[in-house]
Amino acid sequence: MSEQVKVARAAGIVGTATLASRIMGYVRDMVMSWAFGTGLAADAFYVAYRIPNMLRELLAEGSMSAAFIPVFTQTLTSGSRDEARRLARATFARLIVLLAVLTTLGIIFAPYLVQAIAWGFRADQTKYDLTVTLTRVMFPYLFFIGLAALAMGMLNSLRSFLAPASSPVMYNLVTIAAVLFLAPQFADPILGVGIGVVAGGMAQLLIQVPHLKKHDMLIRPQFTPSHPGVAQIGRLALPVLLGSSVTQINIFVSTILASFLATGSITYLFYGMRFIHFPLGVFGIAIATAILPTMAAQAVRREMPEFRETLSLGLRLVLFITIPAMVGLVTLRIPIVNLMLERGEFDWISTVGTADAILFYAVGLWAFAGVRIVSQAFYSLQDTRTPVKIAVLALVVNIVLSLLLMRPLAHGGLALATSLAAVVNLGLLTVKLRKKIGRMDGRRILRSLIRIVPTSAVMGLISWWISTDAVWRSSGVTLYKIELLAGGIAGSAVFYFVAMWLLKSEEMTFLRGMMKRGK
């Protein structure tokens, strides 16, 4: 089986599992929006949640994907399984200590963290106090999700993608249960949801344990400070804290600035990015997750032509999916939010605010996905310094643009600044990578774009026509809305894929071949 087929199959597994997780995530969002709307409690919750979640991206999932997987894969490829197991145990021991220290510090210094991320909350003492309390309640989530990320990295390196990609389903189920059953037991119901977040992180770790055991990789802490692999991971991980999670850092900046805007702005941005994460997670992150072990192994074996081919395939596949997804999100943003969230405490004003966030985040969807792919190439080559340098530049661009755009566009300006910063990040990464590895199959990628962009634009006319129906400005008639939206999405998708097939798209041909082989 060729490496391209392996990558595509792995991406399919990750994408399918991620799809299930995203669907459950939307159910969770629907339950949350019904219960809390976009008011004070929701803003406090999402700020408090963002603090440990950002640290998860930086210290756990970011470091595990960028630093641990290449070293672990190298050990598996050129060493032995026993050596890989010892490396995992030594990493596990250090990670436990690091996460325990950070969790303790987070609980102690929660007031200062809230001030750092949402200084504007100080104008409302009730909102500020609630956010501090929620931060302390939810910080242990970082400990469990950090260990879960290590388990994910190990299983992905072993080419076992289903369990780690499915584990967020457990988190969503536990959180939904907390909203429905635990929250009503508290005088301030949102505290029950905070406890559910921690329990969900624990469930996400525990569900992966049987799969580690199946691969004879069940890990326990083993303190070996002198282990060379752990030191190598540490050297690689340090710059990754910024470089691999520039999108999260940009969102962090947006949260600080949004705290000075009208109540609900933070929640609009949160829900807006949640909708962006659907195609980004199901396709962009799935492909990036699948290609990292392959490119890491190719880099170890010095197979540079194959390395470039894998990178090109990853880029072309994400563009093939994310550009039409971007068009669909832009044209259908009002119908999607209206159908998914507008009920209970979530009203028309909340729908418009969230739709504005989706509009400006969607502009950068292809860049968010592209950054994931190109960054993986650097990490496979064990170069984490270049992405961090570029991330700093992109972060400066985001801050400057946020300050310029937040006045005329409110929270939409913050979303647009994040998207434009991602475009800058991707452009600079691509230039640097081309200098590092030579050609990047640019002509082939351009030929794909010549087919993808016009076809997506025509497809968008179908979606736009669906969005003009007056039904989206009212509540109720849910069944009709489901039929209308589902029909519009299905019709747009059929048009796009048939058109790409007629245009002899290389990506369409590749995916059709994969489907035939899967039968």
C-alpha cells in the first residue's frame, strides 16, 4: 500500500471520528445556548474555559503533535519497541509533574489570569468573580486533557487513529450530561457545567487506556531525567509553545480585546469559531494528523521526494475541501446559526452576532488548515524554530489589525484580524519551507486552485439562494428549515463534486479511487 493511500485512509478514519465528535459538540453547544444564551454566565464560562484550553493547545496537544510524535516515531523506526516504551514512560513522568504544577498555579493565581485575558470584566464585579470561580473549578481539566494528548500522540504514531480521534465524543457526552442533570443542582448552574468539563477531560483520557494496552504500550511514570529522547522532545517542544498554536494565541488576543466590547461578544466569537472548527477538524486537522507520522518517518529515512509528495497531497486535499466549505459557511451562516442555536435564551440578536463572527473567521478557513499542514512539515524535519519566528510576526499582525478593525467592525473585526494573521502565517511558512526543501509542487497546487476557486464560487450561488428565504428571520418551523438547509447543502455539494469530476480534478480522482478501494 502506497504512503498516499495510507495517509488518505488515516485521514478518513480521523475525519469520520472527528465528524462524530463535532456533531456531539454541536449538540453540546445547542444545549448550552438553550440553557445560558449569550449572557453574563456564558461569557464568564467561555473566558474561564479558554484559559486551561489554551494551555492545553500550547503545552499538551501542540507539544505532543509537534515534538513527541517525530521523536517517538524515530525511536520506533530506528530503535526498538522497548526503547519507544521507555521514552513514553519518561515523557509521561515529566508531563505529570509539569501539568500538576501548572494546575496548582492556575488555581492559585486565577484572579490574575482572568485579569490578563479579560481585563474588561473588572468593570462588572459579579461577572469577574464568577469567571475567577469557574477558572478554579475547571483548571484540573488541563491535567487530564494533557495526559490524554500524550496518549493520542502515542496511538497516532502507532497508526491507530480511531480511538484518539473518537475520545472527544466522551468529553461532549459528559459535558451535556452536566448541563442537563448536574447544573440544576447548583444555586449558580454554570458551576455544574464547569465540573462536567473536568469530568469530561478525565473520560477522554480513560477511554484511550484500553487501546494503549492493546498495543502493549500501557504507560506508567518512570523518572529517568537523563533519557536523551526526553531531552530532545524538550528542545523541540519549547518553541512549539508559540509556533504550533498561533491560531489559539490569536484567539486569546481577541478575547482580551472582546472583553471591552458589548456583553455577548466573547460568546459570539466562541460559537463562531466552533462552526469554523467543524470543517477544520473533520478535514484540515484530520489530514494534518494523518500526514505527520508519515512525513516524520520519511524524514528519518531521508526520502525527500516522497516527503514532498505527501506534503503536496495534504495541501491539495485541504484546499479541495476548505475553499468550498468557506463559501458555504459565508453564504449559509444565518440559516446555520438560526437552525442550530436560536432557541431559549439564544435570540435573533445572538444569531446575528454569531453569524458575523462566522463570516470573518470563514475568510481564513483555508489558511487555518494550510498552517496545520505546512507546520507539520517543519515538525517532521524536527525544525520548530522557524514556525515560532513566523508565529511571532503573525501575532504582531493580529494585534495591530485587531486594534484597527475592532472599532468599525466590533467583534467581527477581531475575527477578521485572526483570519488575516493566519494568511500571513501560511504565506511566510510556505516561503521558508520552499527554501528548506526545494520545490513544493507549486504548479500542481495552482492547477488545483484554478479548478477549485471558480467552481466553489458558482456553488456559492446555490447556498446564497437558500439563505434569502424569509424563514431564517423567524423562529419555529424547524422541520421545514431542516429540509431547506439540508437540501441546499446537499445540492451545493453534489454540484461541486460533479463539476470537479467533469473538470478532471486530480483530488477528486484520488478520492474516488480511495472510495472504490474501500468497497
